[in-house]
Amino acid sequence: MNVTLKEVSQEQEQTLQNLFQLYEYEFSAYVPSLQVNSDGLFKSANLMDYWKGSYYHAFFILADDKIAGFALVREANNDQPNFIEQFFVLHYFSGKGIGKRAANTIFDSFPGKWQVLQIKNNYPAQAFWRNVITEYTNNNFEERYDKEDDRSSVQEFLSMKTE
């Protein structure tokens, strides 16, 4: 499958919000406080920063031009590293290398210091990111457990894409 990223425009926000409902559903397995409202929906994501042309970037992950997921990225600024805010791949596309290729494209697109965080009980996400980052960096990254954030797993590394 051909994997590409497409920057999400403000006009496509509702599509991203729809995908975010699926993401929140998946994430609620690890964060019990995530509950649906009386309409049966999770709270809408606040995406305003992504339309300001600032350091925030929203991407659809496409597999053969079909929406396979999304990624929300905060670009490095001041002394803050590049950061994966949210990353989601639909079940149908899981296990096919699509998430890994999308992540690698993101890392290549934003050279510099990176930080990727997973909450403590989300073992599938931890395994995915360790695998992706180990391969991407040739095992040249640091991992720590953030005690302030309930022992979340954090990987840090440098991306130095060269043409």
C-alpha cells in the first residue's frame, strides 16, 4: 500500500472530529475517565491551534488514498522538541506497516529533537513506538518513565533526515 500524509484543512475539521471519536473510544480502554456524553459522543477535540498556522500540524494518514488514520504533531519551538500529540490508525489498517511508514514520514518532515509519549497502561502503543523508533534511529534513542505523569513511557531521539 502507498502511504502518504495529507495536511488537514480547517474545512476538513469535521472529518477529523469523526475520526477522533473512534480514537477516543479506543483510548477509553486505558483512561476510564473518558466517557461519552448524553448524546453518546465523546467530547469534541479542541483543534483550534491546528488552524492558526502555528507550530501545530494535523495530518490524515492515507493508504492508497483512503483515510487510514490521523496524526497530530506539535513542531519544535523555543526549547520544546517535536512531539506526537495524537496518533491513530484504524483497525483495518493496523499491522500492515502503515502506522510505521506514516510515523517515519512525520519524523523525516520535522528534523530535530523528538519526544513521543505513551500512557503507562497502553502496552500496544508502547510496543508500537519502541519498534518504530528503534528501527528509525537504529536503536539510538533514550527511554524514560515520567514519574510526574503516572509513569508514562517517553522516548527521545534526534531526526536528521538527509536527502
